[in-house]
Amino acid sequence: MTPLDILNIPSLSVPSVSPDGRAVVYRKRVSDWNKNKQVADLWLSRVDSAEDRQLTFDEHTESAVRWSPDGRFISFLAKRKSDSHKRIYLLPMAGGEAFALAGHRADIENYQWSRDGKSIYFLADEPLDAAIEKRKKAKDDMFAFEQPLSYRHIWKVDIDSGGGDGSAESNDNEVEKITSGEFFVRAFSLSPDNQLIAYSRAAGLAIDDRHAADIWVLPAGGEARRVTDNTIAEGAIQVSPDNKKILFIADANAAGEYYYDGNLFVVDIASGTVTLLAGEQTFEVEQAQWARSSRWIYIRANMGVRSELWRVGVRGGGLKQLTDGVHTVAGWRYDSVSDRHGFVLTSPTSPGEIWLLPGGGGRAVQVSDVHGDFARRYRLPQQRLLRWQAQDGTPIEGLLSLPLDYREGRRYPTVVHSHGGPRSSDQYGQFRWRTYIPVLAAMGYAYFSPNYRGGRGYGDAFMRDMVGGYFNNAHLDVLSGVDYLVAQGIADSGALIKTGWSAGGHMTNKIITVTDRFKAASSGAGAVDWVSMYGESDTRYGRTPWFGGTPWQQHAPLDIYREHSPLKDMWRVKTPTIIYVGEKDIRVPPTQSILLYRALQDLGVESRLYIAPREKHGFAELRHRLFKINSELAWFERHARGRAYQWQQAPEQPAAD
């Protein structure tokens, strides 16, 4: 595979199963070099035939794809050329063009069909008043940082009252406002009988505001009532089929204490009693949905190098694993009407196909065949699971992708990658553009991804190792993995390379201050100074446990902040380092990368800093992605192997009419 091959791989996501269980609609992204981005359209696959056809042909991405309860429509959110805001569209399955359901002068963020199919409830901001709109048009638009101009609420539109042709955004009189007040609804769930709405409300929409959010319920014709009152972020809320409970996922333990692996909880609506389910497990709960019965909940669980589906009993019914294999389950949805799971299954030899599985488990059926000839078209690397012990004896595991034509006993230049998060893990699969593993394998590199302490999928003790100090053991776990790979006769100790993005960038910045064994390094959107990072980033709550407090409180733990900041030991660095960051990154702002670059330049360490215009925390534009791959490979080849690299050029495209 070449860089362009990796960048041109179609990706599949958000499978939605039809009410009769006989079809799946999914989103397929393909690279459009004229538009310099990946564009997504909706496709339909039928389970009992080879039909796989494209449904939409719009340059704007569709999201939040759903079936109407009667299967007559597919609904989605989109902002098309004639729209001033993101709207709900309905696509008739009997034929015809998609049309906008109703007008609302603000972006619709999410929605849910009523079970009878007569209404859609949606989440959207209140439209700005005319005075504010007039000021904005006149460029009189100074704003107060993180202060709202309007609030986000739940609204309802009846299907038979919507704008049938979608030609105008003048149907606001047809839209009913369900919640009101000076607060933001972050998420909501409509009960199956339409008699209850559960919603999470907070004072703001910033990431950290979710920890101050609580769950409320609004009975039909009744008054809203608070159900929970805590300081944990309750996500994925959903009302049970019997209207008695609400499930949610939170990074908390049974006592409601923060900074634990994602756990599954249910709260009793009547009493407010919160119960932790499957608390004895070491997996992280990533997603959850009620089964047809209120006795069971289905979850997608991170188990380290893979994610699998499980069934969890609500009243002591035990656990049942539904999927198992050398793969990872992604993009999962469960449809209670058809009693089917739809998901994307990725593996070391497949970028991902759509599969269906009966609700309680059984034989999974592959539905899509987008990458059917993938393993025949390309020579792909073998991916292995490795296990070893860290310096203190803790078991660690990771994934190793071998170079093409690998021969036992021969050593290879090795790229050592650290995942982001840090509360995540590297899982089976080799086809992300940012890591481009098959390209490296074709060039003779091994690719190694240790799942270091601080990551998810290995239990609370493993993940909480960063509490009280970010670099307690995480960097040592990575280095112990490198030692293991060298001892196994696989890695060439004279041709090691260190890479990572986000938390992987933090890790790279730390490791180059600890050792000079790496011949080259690539730091993507990484932090070097935790004090400035704490104040500059758009999120702080999840970082406070690392250091034991904020940097500005009385008796602030500034010594811990400093001790764990790579900047403190930057004077030790000798490794040639290439740095990447997005111009508009608010998660790890460009100032951190600039600080790293200034330090390395002042210390005489060979370094380059590339800032991608318009990009946020991840690069979206195809030419930026290609530049990152090309410049990184040139850096690796020159410093680790002493040879030149031939850049691959973007494909020439005919001029647009």
C-alpha cells in the first residue's frame, strides 16, 4: 500500500437496521481530491440479497441516520445548499427525493422518532433574536467568552405538519417547544410509549460542564423533576422499556467518585437510587442500550486490544459475551423493534464491514462487501498480540504489525506508537490514515503499539495509575515494551522511531527527555507544560486527578505539575523531532507545539514544526493528511535509515465546471 491507497480507503459507519430487520442503511465516506476532503453519502444493503445501492448524492454529510418506525422513511440531519441551518430530512423508501421536515432557525443537533411514528423530538438551540442577528450582520459581533447567546432545548414537530417540499424555513409555528429555561439540554431519551422524556441538563455546553449536569424526567402533561444530583458526567442516557429506570454510563465507581473506567449504571426513576452493574469486570463500557425487555442491557465493551458486545442482566441476570474474535466492534447500534445489532467489524485484514447479529447473540451475518477484495488487492502486514511484564512486574500488552516479507531472526527498524486519550487503547486494525501501518510495513518497518498504564480496557487500577502523577509508569511501560521487542530479536535498536498524537504526543515529548535511543520522533498535538496546558485547553476536569488540584488554587501542587511536564527536562533532548498541530486546535492548543519547537531550536536539536491551517485536533483535509504522511516518512527515512524518501503527489483532478 502507498500513502494514497491509505487515504483513499472508504470508511463505513452508523449502521441503522430497518424495523423488519431485512435492510441496513449506513454511511460511506470516500475521498474526493477535488473537494480536498472525505465526502459521505448513505447506502442501503439488503440482508437477503446482494443489493447495495447508494441513496444520497449530496456533497454535504448526512448524520444521525434513523428509520421511521414504519420503515417508510429514512431520516437524517443535513445542511444542504439551500439551508441556513442543519435540518431533519426524510427520504421516502418508495422513491423520490429527500425533503426537509420542518424549519427551525438553529442547527438541529440530534433527534428521536416517537414509537408511533407521528412525531419527531429534536434537540436544538433557541433561535437568536432579531437584534443579535442584526448586530452580527453589521459585524458588531464582539462576544463574551463561554457565555451563551441562547439555550439548547427539546422541541417537537408532528410529521404531518412539516414542510413537505422543504422549500422554506417558515414552519416555526408547527414546532412545539418542550423544555424551557436558562439551561442547556445536553442529551435526551424518549420512552417507548411517549409518556416520559429523560434528559441531561447543565449550565453550559463545554466539555467540563457535563460533570455538573444531572438527569431530569418530564412526564407527559406533568412537571419536570430531577432524578440525579451528583458531580459525575452521566452519558448515553436511555429510558427502560417499562419506564421505571434510566441507564447511563459514567467514569465513576459505585460511590460516585470520579476517574474510573466507564461503568454502566441504572437509576430508579421513582426513588433516585443508582445501581452499578457489572462492577466486577475489568472492561470499559463504551456504549449501552436497553434490550427489548427491561431485564437486559446490551453494551459495547473495550477489552484492551478489542471491543466486543455483551449482554448485562439488570437484576442479577449475569453477563453474556455476544461477540468474540481477533477484531474490534465499532459503530454499534441495537434496534429493539427488529431485535438486531448492527455494527462495523474491523480486523487486521479489513478496514471494516457492516454486520448484523440477533439480539441475544448467535450467528453474525456480513451485510456489506465494500472491502471484499482488499486482502487480495494489497499485501498486508501480519498483526500480532504481544504480552510482557513492565519493570515493576505489571502485565502489559500491545499490538505488533510486522513488515512485509518478515523473516524470523532478522531485526527491523521499528516505529513505536503511543495511543491518544490517554484513557483509550490501541485495538486490532491497521488502516487509520494517521498511522498508515501497511505503508510502513511495505517500506520494511515494524509498527509497535503498547497499551500503557493510564489507558482503558484493563481495569480501574491500570487506568488510575496516572492519578497523582501523569508519568508515574506510562512512559516506563512503553520503554519496557521496546526492551521486550529488542530482546525478541525483532526491533533494530539502532533504528527506533517514536510517534504519537494528542496523549501520544504528550508521551513522545516525555520519552525524548528520558532517552536518546530513538533516532527520530514525531510529536502530534502534544503538551509540554501542564500548567499552561491546563488553562489553555477546552477541558480541565479530567486532568485535575493527575496532579491533585488546579494550578491556581491555594497551595497548588505546582511541583507535581512541573515534575510531570516534559518541558522541565527538555535540556536532555537529542532526538530529531518533527511536530504537527492544527491551527484551530482547542484541545491541545498550538502554543504547546510552539513551546516545544522553541525549546528544541534553542537547544540546537534538529526540529520542524508544521501548523495546518483551518484544522482542529485532527486533520480533515486530504492534502494536509498526505503532507503529514510524506513529511513524516521523509523524516524517518533520513534519520533512522540514512536514505531519501520520494514524496507521493496528490492525484491530479480535472478542473471543476
